[in-house]
Amino acid sequence: MARKKQSEKPKKNAIPNAYIAGAGIVEEEKITDTLEKNYMPYAMSVIISRALPEIDGFKPSHRKLLYTMYKMGLLTGGLTKSANVVGQTMRLNPHGDSAIYETMVRLARGNEALLHPYVQSKGNFGKAYSKDMAYAASRYTEVKLEPICNELFRDIDKDTVDFVPNYDNTMQEPTLFPATFPTVLVNANVGIAVSMASSVCPFNLAEVCETTIAVLKNPKHDILSTLKGPDFPGGGFLFYNETELQKIYDTGRGSVTVRAKWNYNKQDNCLEVTEIPYSTTIEAIKDKIVDCIKQGKLREVSYVRDETDIDGLKIAIDLKRGSDPEKVMQKLFRMTPLQDNYSCNFNILVGGAPRVMGVREILEEWSAFRLECVRRRLVFDLQKKQEKLHLLLGLEKILLDIDKAIRIVRETVEEADVVPNLMIGFGIDEIQAEYVAEIKLRHLNREYILKRTQEIDQLKQEIAELEETIADPKKMKKIIIAELKETAKKYGQPRKTLFYYASDIEEEPDEEDIPDYPVHLFLSQSGYFKKITPASLRMSSEQKLKEEDQIVCHLETTNCIELLFFTNQQQVYKTRASDFTETKASVMGDYIPAKLGFADGEFVVQMIATADYQGDLLFVFANGKAARVPMSAYATKTNRKKLQKAYSDRSPLVQILQIPSGEESCSVFFRTDGNRAVLADTVLISAKSTRDTQGVQVVTLKAKHLVCEARVLNEEECIALKKYRVKTIPATGGMAKDLPESGQLSLL
């Protein structure tokens, strides 16, 4: 047998075991099998039992906490330490005290995360709108349930929902809450599961109840007519985009735009923000404002501070003198989270399966769930009344002969025979006989028995009504509608988030209020840039530069001019003179590659200034070609900072010349390293629409020679060098040995 086993060949596709030191024999298996056995159960647990809310509006962690508080008597009792609740909740939720307490904090009124909090709180519970405002430890804070929780637990003890054992099978917990209103839409709920997520925005309770009632009466009801839009606990203003809201209501996906509420304090010259979008925090807003100030994008703002106190949220933004608060606020909306989007993804568990649903579908599913809760409650009440009627019918028979009942009990020798003898004596069943046998001696009188039996007719009528209601869904819907009206009347509150409309938004963003004044711009060969006012330059004109560095470009212009920095990697970086701070000649200035975020090895080859992107640029290449490109090719409608393929990379760039608008032609002088020169009019070079065009041949070069210089000549220079003028291109040009070396400096 041993030889036979040794001679057997291993099966095809068999995966051998491997021995790993310290781990023993490790059996290999397909990764698909591993995922199926190990990862999929985890993923399903996260989706079904942790991250996504169910149709009652709660995740399991919320439900376990609130049910524990309900069983502790905190719905009607006094406040208790949060640590007590956390400890009791661990009987249902074994994930640790810190996770339970964080869940409680979010549900608490003090945290202000929910539109209708479920936990009444005392102590520091932090704030949802501040990540730095930490909540106190559970041993310091106190909690109880809010009155609205009466609507969550109404008739929960009447078999309205299913109960399951807890993790150690020592107690029962509900799978859902029989909430009397659609909590799933009233309070925000965000969760990230495996491969899916959920983000449900909150809606106004009164509007949700009104809409639910309307849908119950008419399934084709126009939801947008009653459910105006989300209502966030932090307030603010919601942009009323009917198309986007309709999309959210229909599909369950989309986003809404919310902006902060503010006012202008004229006395202190500052903007006071008192309500912010639900999706951001005070710290995020402050950090973004500070970044914009550092980048020179918010020159009107001098300081920002958090003035939140016991009276509520407040962010103070100090303005510089002369700033228009309305314009500054519009800039803040565009550049900071003071205006933010809330993404909606109504992914909700229904019957243990995740579904992305629109508002109408959610309300229909909730109505079906609530209808089943009401039916089970009515069946429970019916059974109780039937049981009571059954007992009273047995009691009624004793009314015929009370003395006989007493005699039967008195004459029965064995206690165990009392019930059977009563059953025989009066023709009643065991349950009725047991009830009669348990009646106290003091109640064996005609008055007591008559009072009890008078309930029989009323019970029969109530049982008939219950049976009729259970058999008619319309009547059960009326019960749901009545409960919704009662809830809306008792707990409804005005909207916190108001609306603003398209008419309140300016179609074009306001132009930045940039002060315009004369400036001198300097660029050095190594890439240092200075913006100096004429007054400062007059006081000190001696330029501070690095060793062996020199000024290669000097422009007299204004602060509003736009600047284009062309680099050796055929890219152009766009900025404005106003983006640079004023400096003095005695400082180094801004290093352009660092300021504009150049790539490694990238440096400036030319700086071009323009106010309106009129005129042309002439790119002169070492191979004798020149490309004429309109300045408008570098103008963009969006605020793009970098353009690629700014010019051709087929040959080294010699110079970029700016041809002003309104001049059909100007004279350009070309010079080669072989001391030949060509003077040509730019009218001979036609403009090309593409930026990276190779252009046309202007100078005919001999072998191994290149163009080394190009510059625009004025009228006097043209007269002096007229012998090099050509009428057609390309041209070889004339010898230029008698010309002095050009003083034109190149950045290359």
C-alpha cells in the first residue's frame, strides 16, 4: 500500500500545502474562496447590521441605546448619568463604551446634530458644527429621553414589532421601532458601509407628516407641493432648485446647496456669521478664509475669529476700511465652505436588503411598515378583549346561582378538584373556572358580579369594531393619519433652513475689487520677481540680487495687469500683478517657480504682460522659424492658472516678442550665430490659431548655424539697419560683422 501511494501522481490543479517556519503547514486556496468565506460575511454584517438605517430611521446602535433607555424608565423618570446608560446598553451592544457614548452624543439635544433630538441632555455634549469643541466624559453628563420618543415606543409592548434575542441570549430587543411618523426622513442619517453608503438629509417634521398624509390619501400626490425641501438643524439658506429637488424626490440621489446666514455689524465693520451649512464646521471655514487671505484672494478681510459662546454660533470676519460687505460675502460664498453642497443618497434597508429610493417610495414603504404595526396592535387588542369577554361570560353564568358556586367550593374535598367541579356545575371551560375560583370571597356578591358582566355588551361592540377595522385597510390608514396629525401638532416646529432663489444670485460673479495704481515690475534671470511702487523706487533704486543674477525684464504698468510666465517646458502660468505683494528694491522678491508651483527643472524664459489679451506674440526659434500666435489664444473663460503646449517644442526657443494690437506690422531684427542678419516685417508672417504651431521659415540658415537673437526695432533703428531688410521670406540676410553685439539679454 505504501508503494502504491508513493507512485500515485498528484491530481491536476491540486494546490500543494506549504510549510512556513513558525506557522506550521499553511494550506493554499483560491482568493475567490477566501473572499467568499471571510470577506463577504463581514461586508454583509456592515451593510445590514451597522452602517445603513432601516425603514424606522435608525441604525442598530441607535436602536439598542434608545431601547435600553426606554427599559430604564427614562421616558418619564428623571435624568441619570450617561455612564449608567452606557453600561446598561452594553447588554445589547457589545462594541465598547466609547462607541456607545459617541452614539448618544449625536442623539443628544446639546450636540445639535439632529433636527429633533431623541435624548434630553445636561452637561457638555460638544457641537456638531465644531470639531474642536469636545464633549465631556460620560461620568459628568446626564441624560433622559425626549418626549418625542413617546412616538417611537408607542404600543411597542403590544406585539407591534418583532423581537430577537440579544448577543448572549439573556434578553430580547426589537428589530424595529413602531414609530408613528417617518423618522427616516425627519433626522439626518449618514453611514458608510462596504461598497455602498447612505446619506439622508433631514426634512421638517410638519411637512413630512403633511406629505405622508397626502400620499396615503392620493398615491399620485405632488410631493414637492408639500415637502418644500430639506430642513437642516444648523439653519442657513437653501438654494431652491426645483429641478434638483424633484430629482432627489424621484431617484433618492442629488445634492442641495446651502449657504450661511450672516449680518453686517456696521459699528465694528465686521461680518457676523450665525448659521453655517450642515456639512461643514467652524474650523474648516476659518482655515479656508485664512488660506485665502494668505494667497491674496481676500484682501478685504483683515481678521477672522470664532466668537461662539453660550448664546450660539458666531464667526466674526473683520473687514478693511472701504470694503463692500455684500461683495465680500459673495466672494466668501464662492471661495469658502460658507456655501457648501450636501449630497443625498437615500440608501435604506428594507426587509434586510439595501435600496436607493426616492421620497415617494420611502413614504410608501414606511406606510406599509406602519400599516403592519397598526394591524398587529389591533390584533393584540382584539385578542385581549376576546380573552376578557371569555372570562366575563363564565362569570355571567355564576350570576345565576352564587350559592351553588360557594357550595361547590365548600363541599369539594381536594383543592385540585375545585376547578373541575366548577366546570361541571356551570358548564364552563377550564380558563373560566380558574378565573371564578380565583375571585376573592369579598367579591362573591351580586353587585360586583353585575358590574363586571355589564361590560360584556360593550366588549362585544368593541370586538366587532376591531374586527371590522382589521379587515379594512382604509380604516387602518385613517388611524395612521390621525396619529400623524397628532404628532405634527404636538412636535412640529417652524423651518430652520429658509430658501433663497435664482433671482437672488448674480449671473456673473462680481469682479474683484482690485486697486489700480502704477507699479514697476522686475524679473531677474534666475526667476525672482518684484513689484515696486514708483514712490518706493524713487527712494531706493538699487536692486538686491543674487550673485551673478541680473534684471532681464522691467515693465512700467499698473497693478491690474495680467502676467504670463512662459517656461522652458512649453507651459505658461497665468497670474496678475495684484497677486503679488508690494516690495522694495532692497529685497530679493518672490521666487516665481515656488510662487506658481513649477515642476522640477522648470524655469521662466519670458514674462509677458497684457490687459486685454489683444495683439499677437511672435515666437522665434533657433531653426530660423517664427510662429505668430494671437494673444487671445491664451485667454480662458475659466480661472485656469496653467496652460500646456504654450508654444512649439520642435526647436529651442530664442525669444518671445509682443506685437501690440492696432499695429498691422512692425519690424523684427533676426541675427544668427554666423553673423548674418535679417530685418523683416511681421506682416510677412501670418498668424496661426494653434498655440504650439511651428510657424514659418523666416531665416535661411547655413549648416550648423542657428538664430541667436530677435528683437523689435523702433523707427530710428529700422533706418540704421535698412540694408538688412527683406521683402520676402525665407531670406539668407546679409553679413553683420560691422554691427556691435546686441545688448538684448535672453533668459535662455
